[in-house]
Amino acid sequence: MKTSTLVIDNETLTLAYDFNAIADAERIAGCNLLAALENLADISAIQLRGLLYAAIVTEPPDVRPTLVDCGNLIRLDTIAAVTMALAKAYELATPGAV
């Protein structure tokens, strides 16, 4: 699995996408995340939070942050870095990615 990284408040998060993570996060976030991935420049706060939730890779998987935890990571000073890291994770998940 190819991953991107996101550093917020001196914590490094590993991000990656797969279909199952997106599908699970859609149920929890209550929104269409596949549509959001296709247009990161025009997504809602709910979609951005859901995309971050879907992308965070944790070992073991049961220590995944909550949806609210993910929302707390998205602030005015971090929103650009979050969006760029999510875009990179999606690019790496796309077939043919380098």
C-alpha cells in the first residue's frame, strides 16, 4: 500500500485509501466520499472530515481515531496541508500511480 504523510501538531499521520476504507467511512460520515475525492477543491466540511477518517492508517486498526478526532485535526492552520496530503494519498491509490 502506497501512503502519504501528514504532520499536524508534531504528530505524523500515515494516509492511504482503499475502497473498503472509503465505503466504511461513508457509512460513518453519512456522505458521498467518492464524489468528494473527484473534486477536492469543492467539498463540504463533512466530506473533508470523512476523507481524513477514511485515509488514516493505524496499526493495529482498532486504534483508529474517531470522526470527531479527525475533525479536530482540521483547522484554518491545517486545512491546506490536510487537503494536499489527502490528494496525494488518493493519487497514490490510483492505478498506475508512481
